[in-house]
Amino acid sequence: MLIYGDLSTNKTDVLIDKYAELLNSNVKASEILVLVQNSTLKNNFINKTLEKLNVNSLEKMQVHSFFSLVYNLSLIHISEP
């Protein structure tokens, strides 16, 4: 799913609602990748999502800024033989 639009069109709220809906329906967090603009937005996204969850336990959410995604992928590449 790709969500895009002009400023102040509630794109983030739509994405948070859909993400929480998927997690609440038992889709694994590891099967969903969310990219946000920066680390501040990442933290806000995670906090707002956690408020909407109805599950008791959750694996680590894959919410990244572009730079954190590249960093994490580079760590995987470096650690592979």
C-alpha cells in the first residue's frame, strides 16, 4: 500500500489506522514494513499505533525512516559471509 497526497490530508492517520487494523487482525509485525520521513515521525507513528492496538503481545514493529532502513540493510549485508 502506498499512501500519498498533499500536506494536511491525514495521510499519517490513515496509515496508522490501517497498520493498527492489520496488527489487531493478527498479521505479524515482521510482515509489514512502514517507511516514514524521519526518526521523529517514526517515534510518533509507533506511539500512536500502540494506542490503537488491542493485542497483548507484539513483535518488534518494522517502522523505519529511509536512513534507518538503509542502515539496517547495510548491517545485514556486512554480516553475511
